[in-house]
Amino acid sequence: MRVIIACEFSGVVRDAFTRRGHFAISCDLLPSEKPGPHFIGSIWEFLRQDWGQPFDLMIAFPPCTHVAVSGARWFKNKIGLQREALDFMRDILERPIPRIAMENPIGVFSTYWRKPDQIIQPWMFGHGETKATCLWLKNLPKLIPPNVVKGRKPRVHYASPGPNRWKERSRTLQGIADAMADQWGSLVVEKAAQPRTSWEESGP
């Protein structure tokens, strides 16, 4: 399977698919925190490139700054930014890629576009904490929780303030990444072909 992980700088989901034999490449405005195939730039720049072969799956983690209900008290001051963010999310789901999953916290996209197909929690995937996460799915089944554990700590909510707090909040937990790779990666049984070109940490 050939997989795009959009808006991911951590490499967590990308590497989960790679370990299972898929060709996965992440894309973000920031460099990847881990070595691996990574495109520095916007998802639209990425999709304009000639990759030689089509992609089977895109998993996207668009920024939630202007759309998550946790920031509702500031909505009235950033109507334009919010509309831009919502349009970005809608455009991701409308890409001509066979299977798409988009992740975001509970927010206004449910009203703007449609309700999510699934809401998951870290404790369903081996992490004893809470963080409600919405999934909008195109031609993908809902994730089956593989490891429900005790513990309901809102670790992310109480993360210490600082310049990197948003990074800590945005990283996908390993248990969720593994479930995506195990369950969605098994939908295509053919081993993914290697990319036409080799990639380092660079843009177009």
C-alpha cells in the first residue's frame, strides 16, 4: 500500500505503516522529527508532484487551532481564519484518493460539514488517558479498539505551558498509529511498490 500521512511532523503514523511493509511518506510544513520519507511543504504542493504511481490511502491531521471547541471563546475574533481552516479540512476529504481518514478534536467541522464517523479515546488503544478524537472516514471501516485499558487521565489538557505544548498535544499516540496501520493497512494485500524517487528531508 502507498500511504500519505498529511500534516504530520512526528513520523509516528508514517513509521507504523513502514514497519508493516508499506511505502508511507509524511508531509508537513515542518521537518520530520524522525528519519524517514518526508516532504516539507503543504499537502497541496505534495499532491502536485509526479509520484509515478497513485496513492491508496491518505491519513490527515490538519491543524485544529481555529476549529476545536476548546478555543471557542476566541472564535468571534478569527472568523476568517476559521473559515479557511474548515475549507482546508473539507478539501482534504474531497481529494481523489481511494481511502481517506481525517483526524481532529471535537470542533465546529461537525456543523460546517458533517459529523465524524467515529470518536476514539486513547484508553481504547492502550494509553490510560482521555482525549476525544474525531475521525472522518472515506471508504474506511471504523477502528476496532484493540486494547482497552484502565485510566482516564487528561494528560494533554494539563500539559505544562510552553512553546512546544502544541507539539505535545498534536502527536499521535503509538497505540492509535499501530491500530491504523494494522487495520487499514490490511485492506490492500498487495505489497506496495517502491517510490519512483528516493526522498530525504526536502521539499519540491
